[in-house]
Amino acid sequence: MDQDLPAKKKKNRVVIILLICSLALNLLFIGGLIGRSVFGGPPGHLPNHMGWMLRNLSDEKRKELRPQLKERSGSLRTVRQEMRDARQRLSSAIMEEPLDEKALNLALKDLRSASNKFQVVTHENMSTILKEMKLEDREKALKFLSRREKHRGNFDDRRGRKEARK
């Protein structure tokens, strides 16, 4: 029995150290969440889908646009949820046995509608930002879009071959 005592002490010490580390990590995580909820996100935080355009704006212009974009982000969030719901309905329709063509077509129509709404809201946000940008910044945004479009046309198929989308 006396021989097991040092091993037990060592084991207890390891457990205590692990508990302290776990507690410290939990407190750090909770502190981060509380800090973010009290003080908001990082200072330059604006909608991710528009981040590539906003980078070229001055800090004061971003601060000026923040309330407008924040207001619009609520509608974008709603439309995103509609898209998720439509995708879920599409998945369900595809997996039905036997396949119900009416349900499938309705799910596709819902997804198309949600996608169009998303595009409208995104384009309205782009318009809001672009009208605040100088010509040189709009040129940078256009180059960014052109670069993305150029790379969207080619992709590797599963076998590693390059194929062009048609």
C-alpha cells in the first residue's frame, strides 16, 4: 500500500494540472465570447461577402457605411436562411423514393427564387458601396471580379484533368 502512495500523488498532480489548464482555456473562451458580445466584433468587421470591396475604402468611409450595411445584413440573413431551407427541401425531394417530380420541381423553383432574392440584396449592397468609392478603388474592385471570373472557368475533375466549364 505504501508503495502506491507516490504513484497516486503523481497521478493526482497530473489530473489537477489538466483541470487547471482546462479551466483556463474555458475562461479564455468565455471571456472572448463575452468581450465580443459587449464590444462587438473586431474593429474593421463588416459583412464578409462585401469584405473584398470594403478593404479599399478609408476607415472613415467604412464607419459611415457600417450602419447602412448592418441594416441590410438582417435582410441578407433572412434570405440566406431561405436558401438553406430551400436546399434542405431540395435534398429531401431528391432522396424521396419514388421520386416525386412535382415536389422536386417545386423545391428547385423555391431554391431559384431564394437565390434570386440573395442576388438582389447583394447587388443593392454592392451599389451602396460602389457609389462611395473613388474611381481607382472601383477599378481595383473590377480587377478583383475579373480575376475571380477568369479562374471560375477551369477546374480539376476528380481524376485531376483540367476541364473547361461550358
